[in-house]
Amino acid sequence: MKNRLMKNLLAATLLLTGSHLVNAADDPIKIGSFLTVTGPASFLGDPELKTLQMVIEDLNAKGGLLGRKVELVHYDTGGNAKEAVNFVKRLIKSDNVDIIVGGTTTGDTMAVIPDVEKEGITLISLAGAVDIVEPVKKWVFKVAHTDRMAAAKIYQDLRKQNLTKVALITGDGGFDKSGREQLRTLAPEYGMTIVVDESYGNKDTDMTTQLTKIRATDAQAIINFGFGQAPAIVTKNIKQLGIQLPVYQSHGVASKTFIDLAGEAGEGVRLPAAALVVAEQLPDTDPQKPVLLAYKKDYEAKHGPVSTFGGHGYDGVMIAIEAIKRAGSVDKAKVRDEVENTKGFIGTAGIFNMTPQDHMGLTLDAFKMVEIRNGGWKIVD
Amino acid sequence: MPEQIFQFLVTGITVGALYALVGLGFALIYNASDVVNFAQGEFVMLGAMTAIALVAAGWPLALAAIVATALTVVVGLLLERFAIEPAWGASVVATIIITIGAAIFLRGVALLLWGKDFHALPPFSGDTPLHLGSATLLPQSLWVLGGAAALVTLVHLFLNRTLIGKALLACSFNRAAAQLVGINVNVMLRLAYGLSAGLGAIAGILIAPITFSSYEAGIMLGLKGFSAAIVGGIGNPMGAVAGGLLLGVLEALGAGLISSGYKDAIAFMFVLMVLFFEPTGLFGHKVAERV
């Protein structure tokens, strides 16, 4: 008798849980996303999307969020800001998503801000420029390092070595120009003098002309802000001309590709990089280490070498998930408040402490100054 | 300052030789069919990327270079057979549009094969810079300069001293007349595509250690090579080389003496000026004289 009762109870419980699961599947939590998976910025958006899919798949396998399944609604903007605006309208009005993670590029993100603010839905951008969160916008947050942080980190390192006269050489892309702007703005604050400011086209094949001009000045260090193959050519040309000055690159080239392309000439080049690049070298006491290694392992098992950009995807979607968890619902205002309340969240880019005044929440510590030694990265600070 | 100018000149000639090598490929197909082949840059990219892939797979450099060139020639022939030949009788503009389509297609294939990353080929004879007085250049630049000189001589001899070369020129001058005297125009066209694919591939392999390569490297190289070819007078291989060197030196001097921001503007202004005042290019009329 007792046995049968137990069985009935068990069956009832199973049924209840079962029906609960069915409910959850009917009504998933929707995370919207618009990324640049194709087009020129695809090397950013591609790992971001893969990361989002991976994290959400994993979350669902572990039972979802607030007992409900999570669904990713994604659109590819191809780097077209107009498309981004259309997709975000669609995400808000017809897909009824609960939160938006995305905007691979600054252009895409800036374009959608008016709609996001008007509709009142939280947007966590994965793009770089500081303009996204400065001035602070109520519903907009970002997780990627800014070029201002990279510039500040480079100047900090120069100051440590008592070097104050710098030569700038930057490309003609948006990332390069914005970096150059930050380097110029921050120079007085760090007591730096820019003695020469040269530029090149990002598809140029030779920069010895610009570097010859730099060689003729009294610069004590060369800063090259850019990404793609051009910084590798600059580095090679510096070696070719026999210039002995310390060379600084930006976080834009913090990848194995740069080391491979620059070869011998890359030895000794310094740059600010996200901790993800040097995860294995971090001391075991570093709270970021387990997070980084876990993400790296998961990602590499599925897709090949990690990039910091995929890491931004991880940070963005995890902050969203944690905020929904704390809010206990998908109420838009509550979720926004909880994102703003993110404290001590350990991500791949650093430890996030958001405030009503700071919608990024990273400090300069999030960047590690690394040097290329023996064809690998070495932390130098 | 004179020391600097010497370095600018050395840089200009190196970069110019690179443009010249790419420009050379445009001349052949133009000679055979009056068509500017916008997939020429993609031949350069294919040669470089195939060689890089083979070297990465452990092949010796020389063998990889030969096989990469041969494979690119095959691609050139296939392109001619399956994209250009079926459009026989189409206008020059239509054929040019076909080559643009082919370029996009080849880029797409390269993207699928090799991804979006840049790749480098190891330099042929080391990385130690050579000193020329106060200026320096890489040993690879000598390979590019030498390669450009050798190829342009060969192309020149081929077009002017061999029967096949002369037949090729005849096709460009008057296709119907060429056919009437017994020249197989189709075979000539295939020959032109195969040869310029080969030329492009060799150029790509020679410059890959300096410029690196990626699936879309052909766009910029094609554009600069095309500029070199029209400055020199398209259809004249010697003109392409002169045009390339001129462009390279102008760019370097412009960047060095005026401003690096205006480097491309100066070069393209020059191209426009040439087209305004000498629409057939600086050495353009020689083609007509020769035929």
C-alpha cells in the first residue's frame, strides 16, 4: 500500500515537473543579437556569434534560466549600420526579445542607440569605442576594452621607463583613427610629447618612407595603432631600417597571426592585451584564470583558437544572464537595474564593476602589458 | 635630408617593381582580346596563397612555387574555357564584367579554402637587410626587381620574336583578319589567359614574403597593377613596368616630402593627369607602331 502511494506520488511529481518543462519550452527567455558575422569585420562577429550560441546551448543543457529555456534570436548586419537599425527594430517589435547583446562594431551600436533608448530595452554592446557609454545612456552598456584604455596603458608603460617623446604611426581605418585620437588626447595627461605623427593606408605594402622620417626625429619610442597585416609590415620595416627604438602596438594585433607575420622582427614588441591571450601565464591566485581557461577550453574544443572578440561575446551574454537571474524575471526595468548593478563579475576582459556613472565597469588593470618573446607572449607588468 | 631622399627612392623602386610585376599580367590579355582582366589580382593572390599553403604543408619552397604557378595557370585556362569562351562575340564591356564576376568567385573560393587570416611566405634568401649607403632594402626586394626584369624581357621577346607571340598581337589588332590568315583565335585567347595567370602567380609568390597575402589581397594589388598598366599605356609590357616604377617612386616621394596622408591621392592624381593629357598612356602608341 505504502509502496503504491510512493509510486503515485513519484508519478505525480514527474508529471508536474514534466508539465513545467513543457511550459518553459513554450515560453523561452529570448536574447536578441545583431552581429557582423559576414563582411570586413567578420573576424570580430564570427567568434562572437559562435560564443553566444555555445554559452546558450550550454545553459539550456543545464536546465535553462529561471526554469525556462533560453532562445537566441540573431541577425547578421554584415557591418551595415542601416541594417542594424532594421534588425534591432525587428528584435524589439516582432521578436519581443527580453534583452539585446550585440553590435559588433561601434558604427552598428551607435546607430541603434536611439531606438533602444526609446523602447526601453537593455543593450549590451560588444564594440570598442568609448562614445558608446560616454555620456552614459540609460539602457546602453558595453563590455569590450576601449581604445582609450589601450592608449593609457601604453603611456603608463612608457612613463615607467622615463620615455616621453613618442612617434605615432597609424593606418587609415576607423580603429586606427580613433586610437590615434585617444593617443593625442591623453598625451598631455601622461606628460608625453608626440614628436611626429605619420599615417599609412591599411592595404599599403611598405611603410619605410614614413619610418625613415621617424628615424630622423628624436623620438624615444614608436607607437603603431592598427590591426590586420599593416602593423606586421610596420614592424618588419622598423627592423629593416635598423631602428632601435622600443615599439608599441595596440590590442588590435593581440593574436598569434601577428607573431607569425612579423616573425623575427616582432621580438621585443610590446602591446596591451586582454588576459585571455596570456591565460596560462597568469598566477594561480588571479581570479580571472579559471574563467579564462574554462572559456578557452570550451571554445577551442568546438571552433579552434580563441580570440578576445569571442571573449567579449562571452562577457556580454553572461552579464545579461546573471542580471536576469538576479532580477528573477525578465521585467525590462528590473533587468536594466541589475545589469547596472553588476559587481565583481569575472569576465574574459577583466573584472566588471558597473555603476550608474560607468556602464562599462573595467579598469586599466583589465589590460596586461605583454611583450613578444621567443615567438610567444610574455606578461611584463 | 639627401640621405632620406635616397631611402625614399629605394623604397619607391621596390614598391614600383611590385606594381610593375602585377601590371605586366594585364598587358598580355589586353593584347590578345582588348579586355582588361579584373581577375588579374586574384591570379596574384592564388599564386601566393597556394605557395604558402604548400610550404606550410612541408614542401620545399622551389617546388611549392612551381606547383602553385602551374595550378594558377590551370585556373586561368579554366576561367577562359568556362567563363570567357562561352561569351564569344560579347562586347568588350560584357567580357570585363565577366572577369569582375570571376574575381569575386575566386576570392570566395580562397576565403573558403584558407579563411580570413593573413599568411606569410618565408623570404627566399633571409631577412637580413642589405645596406646601400645610408639606405636599406630587403634581399627579397632584389628578387622582386630581378623577377620583374626577367619576366618583362621574356614577355617582350615572346611577343616580338616568336610566331605565336606575333599571332597573339594580331588577334588584338584585328580578330577577323587574324582568323582569316589562319590564326586560331580561341587557342590564342587560352594561351593569353594561361600565361597571364602564370605571370600573376609568379608575381604573387615573389612579393608574398614582403606584403603577406590573404583571400582579398588581390583587390589592392590588382588596382595598383592596373594603374601601373594604364600609366604606361595598357598593352605595352614595357610601359607597365615603367608605369609601375614611376607610381612607386611618386608615392614614396609624396609620402616622404609632402605628407603620408596624401600618398595615394598624389599617385592617383598622377594617373588622372596622364589619362587627361595622354589618354593612351605614356608609352601607349608604341603598340600601334609595333603592329
